[in-house]
Amino acid sequence: MSKPIIFAVDDDPDVLTAVVRDLRRRYQAEYRIARAMSGPDAMEAVKELKSASLEVALFIVDQRMPEQTGVEFLAEATKYYPEAKRILLTAYADTEVAIRAINNIGLDHYLLKPWTPPDAELYPVTDDLLSAWRAEHPTQFEGVTLVDTRWSARGHELRDFLARNLTPYRWLDAETNPEAEKLMAAAGETARLPIVFPPGGAPLIHPTTSEVADAIGLHQSQDQPHYDVVIIGAGPSGLAAAVYGACEGLSTLVIEREAPGGQAGTSSRIENYLGFPNGLSGRDLSRRALAQAQRFGAEFSIARDCVALECRSPNHLVRLDGESEISAKAVILATGVQYRQLEAPGVSDFEGAGVYYGAATTEAVACKGEDVFIVGAANSAGQGALFLAKSARSVTILCRGPDLRKSMSSYLVDRIEEAENIHVLAHSQVAAAQGSEHLESVTILNSKTGETSEAKTSSLFVFIGAQPKTDWLGDSIARDAKGFIETGPDLSPSARKAWPIARDPFLTETSRPGVFAVGDVRSTSVKRVAAAVGEGSITIQFVHRHISAT
């Protein structure tokens, strides 16, 4: 297999020689370093590379070139290599141009010249971008093969599960792919789909996500029956708690019911997270945070469900599905929220077969050239619309209110208004969904006029708010009327009256000492990724103080 390519472009021969030298010094073992001295020459090379089916992992391009600027070249090259990472070499005076390029062409980073020493200025940036590219482009496929049809709800569930757990997989359409037919015949199954082929293992016929998790090693056994802190949920708040807990010497276990990243992990783009001017996907954030927590020694048990919490003193007991149990000095509840279900006739019949909750990035490729609809008017709906617009023929946002500006950040509204294939229908909602084996159309109600209309579509993406899943806690933890967990100063009068120890509860501490709640599941929390990360990190300080006092 040919090495992927790092492509450097600069019209100054001395600068080009220097950047190629530094790139070869670090990356020549894994990448081929290509060069060109002008935008037009580079474009000819890009076209030849594409026709030869060679991969470009990274472009590093000078902005100030006479025949074609760096931004102009990258905008054209992106048409051939949309997944390649992009760095712009700039002078100080070009900073404003580079920032505009982040918005206009998705520039990943810009570097001021000179980039010396490369160990401090060049390599940290390129290492990070190439690592992200490699995560999406493994050198050879050794992952899971999934055989199923496009409209299988179970198949969608499994694809989403594998993608969110950062597990390499390929999907083969059982109806059109010749290799799929051979694999089904070898497995002795032609009707009971989906079939999952784990690497080196026996095929799994119509498996559950739990069975797949067992087969690919996500169900890890815990190294010990007792931990300093058990974190339930691996969204941004839980992952932040895991990083800080493990790096500060606490024995740390994270239990996650679905996949690392939580609801944020399904986001196609998070653009307002500090330190990432080009934004990053929820999957990329999850990958980085998971690796960071594991590096410090945090343990993870994925696809395991917590079914009960017994609050004891000095230790708490967490019961898992399968009747296993773990004890801990402190417990952090970071279970997040789930998308609220759309209540309209027919909608539930097509869940996973045309109706999807969240961005459902696994379905974006299948939507190429189609007309898709989005229900919702908050930031998650706006990000989903922009993501799907890259492949769909058209994206229609159904908004209950008069416009998007009341509930969506202005930067997203501006980009949606600029997108030619995104349309907004105000005062609109789904009244019904129709189809046979999969979604084929939706009935749209205009709440202002009372009129209804029918629109043909195979894909409806729903972002209509969220609700916590906290029923499993029983009466042990105080919650508000909507099920969100009360903490610290927000504890109800009855919960504060029943508080069993002399000190006041900490800011994120629940009605039971040593049990904390962080992120979206916490009552009155700010529903932002940065806020969730902050809550997860500061709670570790409260955990230390609780443990030292018991």
C-alpha cells in the first residue's frame, strides 16, 4: 500500500526546501513528502494523485503566492481531497485572511513564518492533525464487517454504536454488494440480518450491541472491586472527571452505557469550544479525551448499564447489568441526557429506518443527493443541517417559531442563511410520517395557518430537546420535577433538611454525601460542552475533600 502524502506548496525555494526538510525529518517513515512551487503546478499534481487513487493526508501551503494564493489553492484542492488536513503558512499581516479561511474553507490551522524551532512550532500542530487523519484512515482494514440493508433499524443501531466507540468497521449492503453475498453464504445465513463479522471471531447473527461489545473487547473486566471514584457516564463531563481523577492519583473507573462522548459525541461539529478555532467533531473530542484519560490510568467499561446505586457510608455500591457490582469512596453521575422522542403518528415506526435522533453521521453518506428534513431549532440542529448539506441535495429545517435566531447561535444562523441548499420553514412541525419498509414522506403542519402539506423524504433527523434518564436511581438521589439531579445550593428544602452530615454539600454534590452530579444531568446546569468539562474537572477537588474527611 502506498504511503499517504504530505503536500507542501511554496513559491519561495528556500522556504519550500526548509519545510520539506523538516517534514522529512519527522514523517518520511510513514508519509511521502510531495512539493510544488506554485498553486497551478500543485493543482496539476493533485489531479494526477487523485486519478492514481493516492491519498493526501495534509496540505501545508504558503498564502502569498503570485499566481494563486494559498487560500485559493486549498479551496480548489479540497474538492479532490475533502478529508485532507490543511495548514496555511502566513506572515503576521495575513492573520485576518487565515481566520476568514477557517470559516470559508474549513482551514485546520495557520502557522506564522518562521516556524523555528520545528519541535515547538511545527511538529505539535502536524502531529495532532495527522493523528486525527489517521484515526479516520487506518493503514489497512482490520476491523468489523457489518452486512445488512440500508433500512434496517438494528443495523443502524450497530453502525452508530461502532462509529461512536471509535471501532473501525465497514458496512456492506446485503442487497447490492457481491462480497456481502459471499459472507452471508459462508455464515450460513441469508435472511437473519444484520450479520457482524468481528476480526478473528465467529460471525454474530442479528446481535445486540452488548453482544458486539463482548466480541470486540469493550466489555472489560474491572481490575479491582473497589475504586476511589466511579464515574457513571463518559460524556464531556465524565471524561473530564476521569482525566483529572486519574492524573491526580485516584483509582478511577468510568462506566458508559453506550459510547464515549455522550450526546456531544454525536455532534457533527463543535465550533465554540475554547482552543479549537476550526471546531472539532464530537467523535474527535471523544477520541482525544478517551486517550488522555487512559494515558493517566483511568479504566473504562463500555456498553455496561448501571441499574442501581446504594448510598452507604463510607463507601457506595454501584450495581451493573449482569448482577456485578463495584464499590467506591465517591460516585460521579455524568449520565447526560437523551434526545426527546418526536410524538407524531407513524414516527416511531421508522426509527432507525429513516427517522434518526441526533446528527446520525453514519447515515450522511447514504443521504447523498437526497432531500432531508431536520426537526429542531437549537444549535445541535444547526450543526446537523450544515453537516448534512455537504452531501444531501437539500436540507429543510422545520422550526416551530418564526425564525431560528431566538434559539440558535448567530454564527450558525448566518452560515445557514448563506447555504444555498438549506431552507427553513417557520411555524412548522411534523404532523405524521408515512412509508412502507422505511420512511417515504412526512406531513408538515403550519401552526400559524393550520394548513398541511406532504413532502417526500427518506431521512428525518430530530433535535427537539433532551431529557435525563435517572429513574434507575430510585428515591436515593433528589431530583427536580423533570428528573434532573439537584445539587449543592439547588437542593430542595426537604433534601437539605435530610442532609445527614455536619458540613454543607459541595457545589456539585447531590442529596447524598460523596455522590456528585455533573454536566447536563445536573439541574440548572449550563448545557454547553465547556461548562460540562469545567464541572467534571472541579468535582474531582470535591471528591478529594470528601475522601479526606471520611
